[in-house]
Amino acid sequence: MIEFRDVTLAYGDRVVLDRMSFKARFHEKIAVLGGSGEGKTTILRLILGLVRPDDGKIFIDGKDITGLSESQLREPRMNFSIVFQEGALFDSMNVKENVAFSLREYTDYPEDEIERRVRRLLGRLGIEDAIYLMTEELSGGMQRRVAIARSLAASEPGMMLYDEPTTGLDPLTADNICRLINDLSKGGPPERAGLIVVTHKVKDAAKVAERFMYIRSGHVVFDGDIDALKNTADEELRKFIDDLYAA
Ligand SMILES: Nc1ncnc2c1ncn2[C@@H]1O[C@H](COP(=O)(O)OP(=O)(O)O)[C@@H](O)[C@H]1O
Ligand SMILES: [Mg+2]
């Protein structure tokens, strides 16, 4: 379980989250929707303890993480795998080294075990042939797959956190990534097979999520399922989800 309890966070004068509260279980499939700059990425960073709230508390599995040190944060972080926005791959490394990065950083696996794990992950994502390519040689969709493989290598199995996984992709590629996100959530133990996808692309969100949270001005202004979302009376949210009705 993730719990935000009255979480407030500002960057300088800019208040991004304003006493935000919500709870999410590790098996839930959640889309966090909102316009650009509303704090969606910040929520993911807070869950991982990459930034700390100015006020309020964040509980992961019942444990308050707001005061933990870097080394103490390792354990709560193991509940998650995050795919950062735009993949954020290292362009000086080939696919294998990108995926192997956290294995080299956090484990003592010998080279043949690293190779075996990298190949298995790439195989799962359908891109084993790309193992020795440089990231600049990859299509946008393949880059996302490598980014997902890299995050799975870091801490599998865990709840997946995706930051704008389909942003910048053409519709067909975006659709493939949504399908992949769904397939991956069937792989691990069901009680941890959830995901949080942060996105402004509501149509893609509807393909992978069952619960929708819309954030605005630092608050969760909507939290419900797809039917409730489609029937919202909130004018601005209606405009935001217009895409859902487009052919
Ligand atoms: N490290 C930072 N320093 C200063 N301002 C930041 C920083 N990160 C994000 N912001 C600002 O905080 C707001 C929310 O950012 P973000 O969480 O990235 O929004 P979103 O992902 O919804 O687009 C934005 O106005 C952004 O400019
Ligand atoms: Mg963002």
C-alpha cells in the first residue's frame, strides 16, 4: 500500500502538491492524469523517496518513508520498478549495458548471469536481437521497450511506475506499448501486479488503468473508475477527457 497523507511540496514559491492525500494498493492499476506541470512526475519521485515532502507523510507498506536515509530507502524502493519519461536511456551505452546497469550496480552477479538475465528480459519484450545496438539506432518504440527492460532488471517483481510511457510515440507504437504494459502486469505475483501510469494521454490511460485520478492545483480532484470518469460533471476534466470520445 502507498499512502500520501496531506503531502505538500513546493519548489521555491511554486506549490506543486497542496495537502494531497490518497491510498493505492500494490495490485491496483491506476492512471494519474493531469495537465503539464501539475505535479504528476513529482508524485512518482515522492513515492520513491527521490524528493521529500515539505509537509505531510508518505507511507509505503505502512512505513513512513519521509525521514529515511538513502540506504534506508532501498527497501521501500524495491516494491517498485520505474520507467522514467522518454525512457531516459544512457546513449553512451548499448542496449545490453543499459539493461545491465542496475544489475552491475546492485548485485555481484558474474558476467554470464548478467548476460542471461539481460537476454531473458529483452526476450520478454520482444527485442532480444537489439542487444548490441546503441540507443540511437533504436526506434522510439524500441527505446521504450529497452527502458522497461532496464527498470524490470532493477527490481522485479514490483509495482510498475510509468512516467508518460506513450508520449511522443505514433498511435500504433503507443498502442503496442499499452499492450505490453498490460502483458507485463500479468507476469508477477497478482498482489503486486499493479501499476501507476502518469500521463496526459487519457486514451492510452484508459487502455491500461482501472482507476483514474485527476490532479489539479495540487489536489486529487477526481478519483474513480472509467464510468465515473466519463460521467464527470467537472467541466475542465470533461475537456481533458475529450479524447476518450474521439473516434
Ligand atoms: N527540480 C525542480 N525544480 C524546480 N521546479 C520543478 C522541479 N521539478 C519540477 N518542477 C516544477 O514543478 C511543477 C510540477 O512538475 P512535474 O511534477 O514535472 O509536472 P508534470 O509531470 O505533471 O508535468 C512544474 O511547474 C515544474 O516546472
Ligand atoms: Mg511529467
